[in-house]
Amino acid sequence: MKPLRYFIVFLICFSCGPLINYDYEKTTNFSNYKTYNYFDDMNTGLSQLDTKRIVRAIDDKLATMGLSRSENPDFYIDIQSEEIQNRSNSNIGVGAGGTGGNVGGGVSIGFPIGGNQNTRQIKIDFVDKQQNEKLFWQAVSESTYRQNAPPEKREEAFVKLVEKIFSQYPPK
């Protein structure tokens, strides 16, 4: 009788950082836009404190890029977000199989790692209000977040997210 052979396979999948999608009007001359402000009626979907955090992070980032906030801006910024609860995508798969003589068989089972994850989708629109509210640039990010994170961690998360979002502005 031939020896029975078994194998075990482990597969672990982890997501890595925020996913960001960009879109823009290709005829836009981005060098025309030097000043900005936010829409007065902006409904971010974030708490008041988180709205202040993301606005502060955007202001700081745009200042390093040579743009300034103005009461008579070249464009307006709109921020929208929504919370999305995802099922865990991280799994460990275990499989066992073997053969012996003319007999074969196999068993496999998957185990989820961790629980459900909360993700937040944040959409940032740049709108030229002088040109009939023409949308000329948009970034949509989706990333995991911790609802109960302390204020310092929330601030840090927004700074990192904004840094990544604006790494592709202006488009090349």
C-alpha cells in the first residue's frame, strides 16, 4: 500500500491602504486655479470634528502646493462621504487531501479572520462656480477606519489620506 500524502494550504489576504480613483475634465487648464474655498452648504457626512480635521488637512496640503483659501475663489471644494460596512475579506483556507491505492479524497474549509470592517468612502469635488458649476476634478477614496479611534489617530488618518489623495493633483 502506498503511503497516504496530506497537504495543508494557508492563504491569508489583507488589503493594503486606501483605494483612490480619480477623474478630471481633460480640457482643464489646472494652472488657472490658484484660490479655493468650500461650499457653504457642504454636507460631508462626517461629524463636525472630523469635518474640521479633513478641512484642516486639505488646507495644509493645498497651501504646500501653492494654493490659497479665498473669499473670492477660482474654484469651490465639496466633500461628501458615506460609511460602508463590509464583510471580512481576510480568510484562512485549510485543505487536506490524499491518495492511497485507488482511493482519493479531499476536504477544505475557510475561516474568516477578524470581523466585519467599516470603510468610509470620501469624495472630493473641485467645481468651477464661474463656469456654471463645472466639475473639473474628482477624487473618490475608500479606506478602512476605526470609529472609536482617539482624536490624535483620527487627525493622523485624515492627514495621510489627504496626502495620498492629492498626490495625483494636478493630473499630469
